[in-house]
Amino acid sequence: MSKHLPLREAVLLWLEYAGSLSPTPQSIGVLMLLPHWSTVVEAVAAAAPKEEHPDLYAKVDGDWAPNPVTLLEESGLFAAARLIARGAPVSVSELADSFVAFCTGPAPVHERWLLLNGTFPQGTRIPLGRHTLQTFTADELRQVVPMPALNGLQPWSLDLNLINGAPFLHVPDPGRTVTRRPTWFDFTGPRAEAQHWQALLPLMLWDRELLLVDSVFSVARGRRFDLNRRDVPTTIQVYGGRGGSGDEVEVRDTGEFHVPAAYLSALTDFCTTISAKIDAVMEGATHDRRILNRRARRLERAARHLLAAYQRTYNDDAVWDVEVDELHLDYVIALEALLISPNDKREGIADNIRSRTAALFLAPDHRNEAMGIVQRAYTARSTYVHGDVIKDQTEQKKRDELRTLRLLTLQVILRWLILTPSDTDDLAPLLDAAAQDAGREHHIDRPLRAFFATTPPRSLPADITAT
């Protein structure tokens, strides 16, 4: 910090003068005219030259100079001056240190952060391809905020304790527009789950409980933390007292996806293995070979349709009645994307999907159960697309069927990833042969048993435990 002492002293002098102003809100233009501001700008130019920190600069009258908007607004210095003038309890020394760090620290790396609605052990850090699943303490999150001393002092500040320990999927910003809040009818860009499916899918395959994206926002650590209180779904928790007479505390709404500390190692192994399998398939998307390219497209298509339905299911009893049939359709499309063979004829597609789905399960009873689920799903699909209504079925029964179909689809995707060979066009021929008990033990049963024995998800599937 000693080599940046002139910058620190210049900021302290400017803050001292700004703090003596009237508490009436000042504009950036007014604050730029204050004594000592030119000294601050000169100190920034000396401590953080354009060659090392181009993000701090803009052209002013044709020449490059420290950008006043960046220095005042993005750094938080503008808000700091206004708070000091109002008598807010702010450490001027800490503000000056934060401003120096803002100007002289590493160049900002823009990231996307996805807030998930589950709960994970403190200290979770799991690589998922380019993404990382991570939980942060409130102190760690505080270091991400541009001017930590101001957090909590402004009306729009986020209480970092609200997201203390919350799970975030973060990834370097791919430079594409993403909706900040994953509202269904939002036309600002592709939905988050569609862009980040490769990281979300291993987590979804780990447990049957729903893990949803609550919000999406932009981060440049130490520069920008684009998360507001309204972006965090909350609920009221009552502590102490009897009959609801205790203290009411607003807490993050976490849903049902819960990973105990004892399961963290197994989750990490599972996610690492599945993420590697996904990456291996998706490498074909940039490969010249037609087979690899098609396989990658089919996996991505299946995952996108799975997530389209999954993300609209807050819990198994919270699905819009008008959307239940539509969600059925997405799951059926996901199954077809993986299990249809390029050599299939148009007639008999439903029979092929039903037979190949069943072939993925080890025990005869579970194969029959899978065939029944697919048969009912195709009936619901046909009824929906033909504009008819399924009769004699309550809305609760339809939601129950939807949950059963979701769990089956997840199992199909998981087993497809485990079994898909690298040297053939698709898995369909092996499944067709297995349906006739030809090569079943070698191509299907043995690889599945080996995977679930060494890298099991949260709960072993019933057909695995039955064999």
C-alpha cells in the first residue's frame, strides 16, 4: 500500500472536503468540481496507468484520461461522499483503502453467478467444466462488493447474511445476454438454464429433489456485484416462543435440495465424473465427424427440454395446471432426442422409445414400469397436441404422473451418459439388442452396476438395489 500512498492521501483529502458539504444529494458533476478532485485523478493516473488498467480510462477531449464515471460511480466513491455528508457511520480510512484497491487491483474478470435454491455444506467448491459450484461466507461475499464499508448503509444494499452459505454456480462471462431473473416470459435474452445446462445437469442427476435457478446476475469481483434484495426469494422463519409468538426472521427460501456434509465427497466425485462424460460428448460439437456432432446436438437438445420443464416446477405440488400437459411434452421430447435412431422409420417411434427406455433398466419389473410410464406420457402428449383433454384424471393425478415422468427422464439421461459408446452413432442399436437379451449383460447391465457401485448418486435407483 505504501507505493500507493499518494493516491490514498488524495482520496482522504477529497472525502474530508466532500463530507463537509450539505447532506443534500450532490451530482457527480458537482463532486468533480470539488477541491482535491484533480489531485485524485492525477494520483490515479500515476498509480494505475492506462497500459495496466485500461478499464479505468475513457477518451476526454480526444485524450485518454481516468473516467470520472468509473472513479466516482462504479467504485462507490460517489455514494460514499453522500453518506459521509449525511453523517453515516462510515470509516473514511476503510473507504480510501477500498478505492485504492479498486484502482490498482487486478483487472476485473466479468462472471455470471447463478443463485441456486438448495443448501450445501459450508466450503463447497466443485468444478463443473468451466463453472464452479461454491458456497461463500458473508465475509467472503463482502470482499466481492466494490466498497465493502458501504454495504448495508444504503436503501438498496443487500444483507449479505441473507445469502451467507448460499450455493452459487459461477462462470466467466461468455459475453452473451442472460436474463438477470429467470422469469419465464422474459425476452431480454436466452434463459439461464438453457445456457448453463452443462453445469446444472450433473447436480440435477445427483438427487431427485428439485434444484432450481433463483436468479442470475453479473459480477466483477471488487468492481461489481449486481444482486439486489428482490433477487433473493425469501420466507419468514419463526424462532423461539410458542404458538407462532417468537421472533420472525426473513431467511432465504432454500427449497428441498439439501446436501449434508457427509455427502459432499460423494457429490463431488459424482459431479466430476458426469461433467467429464458431458464434456466428452460435447467435444463433438466442434468436431468434423458427423456422428460426434449429432450426438452432441442430441444431448444438448434433451437437456434443454428437460430444463424447460424442470425449471417451471417449483415443487411437485406447485405446477400451473395449464402447463402440466406442456411440461409432459418437454419430457417426451427429451426422451426422443436421446433414444431415437437416425435409422428409425416414422411409424413405430413411440414403440421404439418405450422399448429402449425399458432396456435401460436391469430388473424385469422395473422395465415393465418404465414402459408403462412412457406409454402414459405418449398418451398425454398425443392428447395435448391434438387439442383434446384427458378425461377421468384429476389435476393431482396429472401432477403425480408428471413427477414420475421427470424422474424417469433424469434416469434415462444419466444412463445414456454412462452407456453411450464412443465408436457408434448412438445407443439405440445396443438397446434394441438388449431388449432381445442379446449382449445385455456386457453392454448394459455390467457398465451400469459398475458405475452405481463406484459413483452412486444420492439414492440408488430401485432396479440397481433389486439386482
